[in-house]
Amino acid sequence: MTGYAIFQIEITNPEEYKNYVAKASGIVAKYGGEYLVRGGDYECVEGEWKLPRTVVVKFPSYEKALEFYNSEEYKPVRQIRLDNSVGNVIIIKGAK
């Protein structure tokens, strides 16, 4: 069963955030991840969507998504994101 990492982000320091994007992409690929959504225009049609950037990454499995997020190589890269943005992240199982 596929797994997804879904990020809802507001970038607070765009220049430094570019370092995160550059470094995270290779790690995502290493764990079999594929970017499905990486920002872009949107319209909130119900409820509240408070943060302006959404990123959706598909992984081969839920376990692989968690493995990516908790990996030692992602840890320092994750800190770059945390230092230069605010947001929410979930790892979720895909539909069967």
C-alpha cells in the first residue's frame, strides 16, 4: 500500500528554503518518493487552508514514507525546513 508525505507550509525565509528543496529532492528519490504536488495555484473551496504551499510526495509504501521522514540523512535537511518555514506534516497510508 502506498504512503504519502503531505506538507502544508508557509516559507518564512525563501533564500534559505531553497537549500532545503535542493537537498530534500535527492533523499526523497532515494526512498522511492515521487513529488505529485509541489506548490502551485489552488483555491480553497471548503473549510480553511491557512498555509500557502502544499507538497504531496508519494512513496512505494507507508513504511517507506516513515523511513524517509525518520532517516538520519533527512534529519539535518528537515531542520533547514523547520528553521525557514512553519507548517504541518502528515504521513498517511494510501487507498488500497
